[in-house]
Amino acid sequence: MKALVIGGTRFIGAHVVRRLHDAGAQVTAFHRGTSSNPILPEIEHVLDASAEYPITAFPADLMRDWDIVIHMVAMGEADADAAARSFAGRTGRLVLVSSCDVYRAYGRLMKTEPGPQEAVPLREDAPLRSVLYPYRGMEAQLGTYAHDYDKILAERAVQNRPGLDWTILRLPKVYGPEDNSDLSTVYNFAGVPGWRWTHGHVENVAAAIVAGASHPKARNAVFNVGEEVTPTVGERLASLPARNGETPVPPPFDYRQHLVLDTGKIRVELGCTDVVDERTAMAELALRNS
């Protein structure tokens, strides 16, 4: 299997590359060459300064035939459309890594979409946001890409491209040794102990992405990714080492709205299973950083 991973050197992407390589795939990573990761195996690297958000063009060296193309860093319409145009007819499947922030429940949480709370857990057919560009105005904190970021538009660009087979994976909040290792997305929400937010260890998320890339039943389908059961913040903290100091003040969200994903579809239809136990992995990471 010949696999191209767009943005495969950091965090989730590096774990995806590692898993593909260990499964026997011939992997090529396209990136700027400004970052590396010790878990990366010996693979082909295609470097280009244009591999910066948003990636709207690809070098001639990548215009080959691929079994799968996995786009880890498509932020919005322009870059997702560029990949869809470039690889339609050149790849057996384009895999788009998306986010649970596409759901209307996220808008309810962020107070950008008024209305009653959405029922959880959220299945893949749950309503999507109607208010686009959720991070516009936050460019100073997040980077210039935030102005045009919207995974809803990225998903549509891939789904609407003629002659392209695709798979979309909507990720939860991912944690692991390389990112979110301090579990701030748990500890910083201690003030809302009853709230629930689906997380996923990076190794489990990478395994799910590879399953979505290679399984025949994943063709032209959308899957939620994340832990099988989402505890409350209080339940998580009860099994993690306590931290000293005052309880952090959480962001001013509407915590009546939970952000819980139903991940049953990918488990049943693709046979995707966790490669590490979520509760154990989170506890071990917390101990390592306490």
C-alpha cells in the first residue's frame, strides 16, 4: 500500500505514520521540514515551504498514484478543495481528519448558536453548526489559519468532489505524551465537575484513522472517533492525582451542553478497538506530569 500523509510529523500524524509503516505500508509524508518526531520510522519525506496552513497547492513530485491520501491538517474549504482536486483520480481514498466542533452542540456550548441543548451522545447524523468560522477573531491566539478555519466546509469540499472516494473522521479532544500531556482539558475544568467532553488517547485515535483509511466499509462514510464511554470531569478527576492550588475558572461556556460523541459506528462497522485503555493511559500520563 502506498500512502501519502499530509502533515505527518507532529502528534497524531506521527502516530498515524508509525502505524501505517508498521503495517507494511510504503509511507510518504508531505510537510515543511520544520518539525520532526522521534517516533517516526524511516520513510520518504517530501518537503516544501508551501506546506503551511492552508495548503492550497502540491508539488509535482506528489502527483503520483496513491492507495490512500490522509490529510491531517485540512483547516477549511480552500485547502480541502485543493487536495480533493489534486488527488481525485490519483488515490483510492482521500481521508479527511475532521473535528467534533462541526456539530451544532459545539455551537450551543460556545454560545454561538442559541437554542435548546442538543441530546448526547452525538451520532454522525447529528445536526451541524449553522454559524460558520468558529474561531474567526481568535487569530492572535491560534494563528492566521483561524480566520478561514471550518471543518464543515472542509468536509463538504471532499464529499462534493466528483470521482473521489473519501472517508471523514471526526476527532474528540486528543491527548498524549506529545500534546495535552498536562491534561489541562481535564484539570482546568474542575469547576464544572458534571460536564462531559469526549477525549481520546493519541494511539487510539491514530488506530482509528488507519482503520478508516484501509477498511472497505469506510468508503464515503463519516465516523466519530474517541473513547467508548465519556465520564464527567468529576469522575475523571477522582481517578487522577490531585493538583494543588485553587480550582481554575473554566472558560465562559454553556456547560449545560455536553460534548459527547457516540463512537459505536466505527467500532461496529470497522471493528475498531482501543489499543490502549483510556482510563489507564490518562492516569499514567497524569502521574508522569504530576
